[in-house]
Amino acid sequence: MLSGKTALVTGSTSGIGLGIALALAREGATLVLNGFGDPEPAKAEVAALGGKVGFHGADMSKPEQIADLMAYAEREFGGVDILVNNAGIQHVANIEDFPPEKWDSIIAINLSSAFHTTRLAVPGMRRKNWGRILNIASAHGLVASAQKVAYVAAKHGIVGLTKTVALETATTGVTCNAICPGWVLTPLVQKQIDDRAAREGLAVEKARAELLGEKQPSGEFVTPEQLGGLAVFLCSPAADQVRGVAWNMDGGWVAQ
């Protein structure tokens, strides 16, 4: 379905980003990976599916490196047809204890990076009259949790960015949508579980169950593979008129 298309997935050396990258590769897309992790295992997984794959280690908090990433995709693969803005970091603290530098870095990576990649990708998508922009928001793009002021603000911002770009491209073959996962067992979430277990003197499994129980009625994690399936659908012709949607896949979190 996606043969001849190039997909750039930021933050794709592990977790959600890698899961989406693999799902797109299975449909024939060429992949450009990005992230702070070791790229070689991720590249090998994509290559094993038979697709072409590249990597660029841009720091997504730095606009000049983002520009270099987009130029790399253009130079090596003819541009970006599918843009998945997934890169993200987290810090947890009450607002009065929240370090300003953490606020700045979370807003830069979780929100501003999507602005920079999108503004650079849209002209090429308009020329081809086809493109897919998928912004990985969060249930926290729709509802809030305490102690996550920067993350919640950034993810709400991503949903607003998504809607605006969807309107600006509404008469074209370019669509822009957001995916809003609930708890996914990524390294980021595992760290929260481990920290909770240490802080409260709990077994890790107990901390995991309590984390899910507070927010996610299904009691189960969303998987990167499930999110990849949704991403593939949003890239399909069936989703040509899905525009500006914030699609939660969250085990019932936002239904409460």
C-alpha cells in the first residue's frame, strides 16, 4: 500500500516510534529513523522487512538539526511523504518544583519539533498532492494529570497544531491527524513504574497494576503494534477524509 512512499518517524529507535516505523515498513514504505538510542538494531528490524532504511540523529530540540534531518530525507529519499512526529521526553513534578529548563526542553522536543518538521514537509506534500502527517499526542493531549504540566501543555498543543494544519490542507491530498495513546509500556513508562515502586516500596508488578488501575480501565497496556496498525489505517485511502482528528487508543482512559 505504501510502496514508493518515504516515512520519517522521529524518536523511532525504540518504543512507539519503532512500532509505527515497522508497521509502515511492512506496507512497503521507505523509512527514515531518528532518535537518541542505538540506531543499528532498529535499522536491522526495518531492513529485515525488505524496505530501504536510513537514519539521522538530529536532536529534535534544535531547529537547525531538524532542518538538516529534513534535508537528508530530501537528498537521500526524495522527501517525506509520511511524517510521524513522535519524539518526546517527560519530567514529573509539581509546578512550583518544576525546573524551568525541563519545561523548555519538553516544549522544544514534544511540541516545537513538530512545528519545524511540519513546516518543512508540507511544501513537498502540497507539490505531490499527497501526504500524511501523524502527530503522536497522548491521552494527555485530551485530559490532564497532576505533576505533568509541561507534558500536558505540549500534548494539548500538539492537538491544536494538528487541527490547524488539517484545516490549512483540507482541500489537498494532505491529511494531518493526532494519535493519542494511553499507557504504552515504553522505556519512558517503565521508568515511571520503577520510580513508583522504589518510592512506595512496592513490587514492580504491583506498581504496574496500580499505574494502570488509576487511569486505564482495560487494565492492559496499549502496544506499539496496535498504534502501528492505526497509523497504517490513517495512511490508507480509507482515511482520506479523516482530518484534524485526535484519535485516542487508551483502554478507555478518556471515556471516564
